[in-house]
Amino acid sequence: MKPFLLIVITAALLMLLVSSVNRPHSPIAYQFNYENVLGTSFELKVVANSEQAAIAAEEAALTEIDRLSHILSTYDPSSEVSRWQKTLNTNVPVSSELFEVLTLFDGWKVKTGGALNASAGIAVATWKKASVDQVYPSASALAGAVASMNRRHWILSDVEQTARHLTTEPLLFNSFVKSYILQKVSKQIMLLPGVTGSVVNMGGDIVVAGDREERIRVANPTADAENDAPLDILNLKGKAIATSGNYRRGFQLGEQWFSHILDVRTAIPVTGVISATVVAESATDAGALATALNILLPDESAALVSQLPGVEYMIITKDGQRIESSGWNLLQAKSSAYTVNNEKAKITNGKYELTIQLELARFEGRFRRPFVAIWVEDKKKEPVRNLALWYNKSRWLPDLKRWYSKYQSVNQSGAIESISSATRSPGRYTLTWDGLDDRGNLVPSGKYTVYIEAAREHGTYQLIKQEIDWNSKAKQLDVPGGVEITAVSLDIHPVKDK
């Protein structure tokens, strides 16, 4: 080769190399999953130019959660708000975050006509005692709770940024403080270099920020398993969504279930609404309204939301009525293939279904969720239905050894659809099998095996399997747990109306 030609080729190769080094990487979505964060699950999706930027966002998110929790958690006796609650009739200088939250509570108390009130902890304590004693609260106890809650509990000074605590009754920051923290976390993440979008999900309350458009499933309050068909699927960008309802937390008195959401004006659990979902620009607005719309009458809810631009909502009443704001349908995505299959299941199967409940091992403090696969095989050990796959990095999928041997050809994107729902307990999950295979066809009666496989990065491995007889007969099975999945129950039962 002539020297001149060699020089030209070498120069061209060097220019190509420099160009590829300097060219910015296309943003990639990275996912992180934790349990026992603020008493629930935590999912973080970060769209970033590099894995290093995504990891920095993960660390920033957890650091911000810790910082704000140490200020605002009424469950932490060492938090700022807990220490402030021990003061009485003293102007106490407080952090900007605590001052802002107290100010927000004052504002929402006025907007909702007293329905939202941080002193709801008084009524909660009354009903907790009732559930322990298994005795309905007396009229005098409820009246006393209402009187206590209607008192003024603090006075704020804007000039000095102080808060004077006026009572000794317990305050409970449940209505929207989780959403307030989410908003702060989302803003902190989006300030980081290399981050172009994010989805922050705390137990079902979600903030979507930046360039990310997120597909979000709204849980059905009467069928809230992870893989149940949602009420709706929404496409959100630059929005927050929150759902509140009575289907995951509450008080049991005899055979009667009472919502954990209490009307402060009466100290009685709400009954008319079982779920409310709100989409707003602000996560705090979405969280506060999701709770308020469970308490207020539908006409009151519509009047309240009409004063707040950019807010849309969906309410599900106890009798199954669906009430939507005028712009709700503009947020809806097209029906997913799963929804179609689920509707087919109702038509072709319609009699029995399998409910799988599992609990992840609990560790001290927050902990990463392991990778988990759940599926069904027939008596020939052929895969029938893939029910769930939870992971965040494709390179670790071979660690789910049996699942990978059966489903490795399946195109898995790694992006788990976000679910807006009432707050879940950490580490507890429910799935259902409707008797359909992966193609949407009804399986014949016979022997099948449910597999639950769990693996942790550079850590432990566990495989649970349980044979079931799919023959339209009700049956319950408790399956021994292990190091990652500590408890599993299988329940074949008649299908309930959903």
C-alpha cells in the first residue's frame, strides 16, 4: 500500500474513532426496585445517557427520601415533626419543608370544607381501638373525636417561619405527604446531568417527568392483583397520578370491613367511594385530591376539581358507578392485548381462577427486590402461561434458570408497566391465573405446576413449585417458603364479579 493512501486511511479511521467517542449516547431507561421504603414499595425508572448517571439518580432519590422522611414521618419518633409534636404553645422554628406541609394542610382543609385534616389520626386511633376490642365505637367516642379534630392544632408565622403546636392529639401526615416527597425526589433527579426523564413510583403514587412518556395501569379496586386487567391504561408525560381507596387497608370488625379513609367531619370511615384516581401537574395536588375524592360526595368533588386547572379524575363508587371528569378520556391509551385476553377469559372460563399470594423476605430497612418469575407448566413440563417477570437488567435473566430455559426466546423489554393503586404493603404481591395459555386459549382440565423463581444479583436463588389440579374444584394450598420468597399460598376459587 502506498504511504500516502495509508496516511489517508489512518486519518479517516482516527476521525471516525474520535467522532464515535464524542457522540452522545442515546438515552436508555434504567430501572430500580426496592421494598420497605416509606412503608411500601418503591420503583424508579431513569432515562439517562449512561448507567453511571442512572446510578447517581438512584442514589440521589434514596438520599432525598431519607432526608425528607427524617423531617416529615409521623411514624419516626426522631423525625422533626415528631419532635415538634412534643412541644406545646411555643413558637418553634421549623424547616422549610415542614412549614410548607403544614401550610398545605391549612389550605386543603379550607378547600375541602374540612374533609382533609392532619388530625385524622384521632379518628384513626378510635377505630384501631375498636378493631382490637371488636366493638363499634360509641356515639360519644365519635363525637369526642370530631370535637378534638375540629380544634385548631397549630399556628404558623410566615415572617419567622415558626410553628406553634396547640394540642396534644396525634397528627397523621397520610393524605398527601408521600406525594409531596415524590415531587421533591422527582425534581432532585431531573437536576442531575445526563438524566432526561424519570418515573418515580411510591406504592402506587407516580410522578412522570422530563422526556419520558409512561404507560400507567389504573388498578381495579375489586381486582387489584398485579396482572389483573386494569380499569384504564393511561399515557402520561410531565404529570403526576395518585390513587386512593379502601381495598388494601382498613379495620375489620366481625365480618364487616371499614375503610382506613375517615371523614374527619364525622369520624366515620367512608363508604360511598371505593377508589379515586387523580391526574394533576403537581403530585401533592394529585395525592390530596385522591384522598379527598374518597370522602366528598361526587357533586362536591366535581365542584372542588373545577377550581383547579389541569386536573382530571376517575371515581369508582361502592355500587360500581364510574364517574369521570370531562378530560379523562384524553389521557386514555388504547386497550392492551392483555385486557383483550382478560375479557376473553371472562367469557370462556368464567367459573374458576387461581390466586397466587406471595411474600418477599423482609430485611432490616429498605432492600432491593429480587428478580422474580412466575409461570405455569403442563404435565409435559411445557410452559403454558407466563404470569409475571420482574427484573431490571437483561443480563441477569439467565439467573432465573428454569424460567430462562422455557422462555428465553420471549422478547422482554425490561420495562415493567407502572401501576397506580391504593398504597400496597411492602413485599406482598398477588397474581391471578384465569385458565388461559399465553395465546389466550382456555386450557383443558388436568395437572399443572405453578413455578415461582427468585434470584438476586450476585446472591441467593430459590425455586418453588407446586402441582395443582385444574378441574373446576375449589382448593387452597399453603406452600413452604424459603430464603427469598418466605410465604406462598395458592387458592383455586370461583370467579368473583370484578
